[in-house]
Amino acid sequence: MAERGNLVVGQSGGPTAVINRSVVGIVREALKHSEIDKILGACNGMQGILKEKFIDLRAVSSEDHDRMGDLSGAALGSCRFKPKEEDCEKVFEVFRKHDVRYFFYIGGNDSALAASTVNRIARDRNYELRIFHVPKTIDNDLLVTDHCPGFGSAGRYVALAFLGNDLDNQALPGIKIDIVMGRQAGWLTTTAALGAEREGHGPHLLYFPEYPKSLVQIVADVEAVYRKYGRALVAVSEGIRGPDGRELVQSDAIREEARKMVGDIFVQWLDTFGEVMKTAGVGKPDAFGHIQLSGTGILADFISMVVAAALNPKYGNKLRVRADTLGYAQRSFAGCVSKSDAREAYEVGRRAVRYAMRGDVDGSVVINRLESGDKYRVEYSLARLDDVAAGTKDVPAEFFNKDGNGITDACREYLAPLIGPLAKRVRL
């Protein structure tokens, strides 16, 4: 039997184009159940809970719920906060003080870990608190679930951006390098390839954290593509690693390669840029020990300058080499929402409340794919919090081509229903 009490919903980590739909799914379903009294939104996730900063979501009109669901970003505010054991103890005490019996935390695997810790404390205190992790991440790297709400819309943005970049690159041929989000897994970078319909369409090369690459290999790949097509469009995951396994801009192996290929000047530039970032307070590890990768153009600039310096002498210094970092626009781009992503983001929130009403249960809502293609459909189930919090999921090996610089048809089939249809090219 469901326990009578109050409900708290919070958002954590990077915002997405559909994370608010999960909030609306939770609120709309919660309104149907008399066991739930107050429906409270935590301002800025765990940090807001610790400060007892809540929004009364029952007082929000149905029309504003609709508007919130249609907007990207995190309407309740988010946080990048890794709570310690004592923080989780305080969160529990806040919940007990406010008679909170239902907690829904929307986020990635770090959010699942935080939810699991609070859940353990509640059980140790013999306090019935039903905690549910509601999945969200554009990185698509949560364990157990087939895919994550937020990924489809971010992937659609990337796919459309690369379709546009390729058409631009066809019109004014040259070498174009674009950096895509993805620290530990290359899921988002795989979506860059979806606008390519036939041989010769870009992106021609894709690089992933799962496949470390040397600068020598990247330059050789780019030159081979340029010789074949007279142009090259390249997608690079921000978390790409050098031969020593370290992130490219921090890799000693990459620095040594750059020194041998094009001289000390580029390594000196990289070091100088790093010092400037430190002075400005940029690039420091966050609460989770992650070095900032998006938000600067250093990786795009470094790769493009090395490619230009290495290849230009061979082509009479006439190569047109450009680079961009897609950056934070990928996360919450308004007006670029995948229909399946929007539907599933709402549904994981709604299902979480339904699970909570079944009894003394907790867990993480997961999406299980039943069919792909035109018959795409999914079902939902519940996984253990600890299983989701245990780590991250790489892109499987069968989704990469044999050289690790492109994707397979199996990957395209997986991605297509998540991203949705793209504009078709015209042949003149």
C-alpha cells in the first residue's frame, strides 16, 4: 500500500531539450494519487534540498505545466554537486522534517548514486522513503537502459548541424573539423553521420573516446579523404584520447607527435593556452574530477592548426582549414526536439510515479527496445539504483567500422528512431 506523504522532484547535471517533460510527467501522474499531498520541486537539485528551497508545483497551473514541458533547459534549476555521506544524511533529515515519502531525481549515473545513498540511509533509519532515479543524459551512457532521454534531441541537433556543415563544405570545399560533446563515450558523435546518404557525403571521418588515435593517424586520414573527395568534414568527440590513453590536449604522446610533425610552436601554444585558462579559473576539475572540455575551442583549434601546418606545404599553402566546437548548444537547443525523445522523457517520469504507488519499492526507470525501424516501440521497467550508478556504457564495438573512424549500418539502425527523419538531399 502506498504511504501518505509529500513528494519532491529534482533535476541534476546538464540540462537537455526534454528534461522538463520528465518533471511534467511526474507532476501530472502525482496529481492523480490521493496518497501524495504536497508536490515540491527542489531548486537546483540536491543543493536546493539541503537549503530547503522548494517550489509548490501544485500551485502551478496546467497551462504552465504545458509551457514548462515544451521548453528546453532545467525549469527547476540544476546542479553539478557530488554529495558526500554527510550531505546525504542532511538530505534525509530534510525529507523527514517535511514528511517527504517520495523522491524523484532526474539525472545521470551520478544522480543515481546520490539517490541510492539517500535510499540506504532511509532504510537504515526504518523510514519509508520511495526513491526513483529518472534517467537523463545527452551522453547516452547510462548502464542497463537501451537509451537515455535527452540523447535523441541532442543527437538530432548534431545530425542537422553536420548535414548543414557538409552542404556548406560541398559548396566551398576545404577541411572542416567539428568537436562534439562526449567525454567518455562517443554516442553523440555517432549521430553526426546520420545526414550522409551515400558515398562521399560527410562527415567523412569520426573519432571517438573508445578508439585512441595518434595525430599522425588523424592527419593521414584527413589527407586521404581530401585527396579522394577534394574536401573533408571531420567529427571529433571532445573526449578523444591519444595513444597513451589520456585526453588529447593533455596527452604527452600527442604533444611529442605535434613537436615532431610541425615543431615546438604548437606545443608552446597549447601550454600557453592552458596557463591562460588556469589564470582565468577555467579548466579546473569539477566536483566529479572532470576537466572542462566544452566551453573552449582549444581542441578544435589545436587539431585544425596541426592539420593545416602538416598538409598545407604539400598543397601550395592553399588549403582551407576551419574548425568549430558545437559546445553547449547541443544540450538544450530549443526547437530541435526528437518526437520519440519528448514522448519517452514524459513517460519515464510518469512511470516512476506509477512504480512508487505499487508499494515499498525504489529503483531507476529504464527503457527497453522491443522493435526498431518503422515499427519502433519500447517498454519500461525498473532497475536497481546501484546497477545504474555502477558506471557508464561505451558505444559497442559492432557500431564502429574496422578503422574506428566511422559507424556501421547497425549503429544507424539503432540511432534512426531516436533522432527522427532528416531533410533529404537533392541531386542536381
